[in-house]
Amino acid sequence: MKTQTKYEEIILEEIRTLPPPVLPQAVKMLRSLRESVKSVAGRKSAADAKRTGFCGIWKDNRTADEIIADITAHRSGYGRRRVDL
């Protein structure tokens, strides 16, 4: 909370130094900034949901190497050619 108060004081001081004719534009800029921040936060949440939805989530007690070996052993296709990863 102390950090937020510090930034609020800095922002208010910057606004106080603006000439009165530009204050309406400053308000528009601050509102635009707020909406942009909310929009970016919303996109990040959606991206996180898409990422987990695409790949799926599961629990497995095997190590990563064991899982990779299992996947490699069960692959089919590739025209019966050897594929090294």
C-alpha cells in the first residue's frame, strides 16, 4: 500500500504541473491507459486459459524422461522411418 501511495503522489504532482487547458486531455489519456491495462490483463487471462485448454493438464508420477520415452515408443507413422528428436 505504501508503494501505491507513493505513485499516487507522483501522479498527482505531475497532473498539478499541467496547464489547465490540457487537463481534459490528461483525463482522457488516464482513462485510456486504465482501459488498456484492463484489456491487456484480460487477454493474458484468456491466453492462460487457452494454453491449458490446448495442451491439457494431467497428473503423472513418471519423470519427464519416462514420459518422453513412452510417447516416442508409441508413435506411429513417419513412413516407418526413424525419427530422432
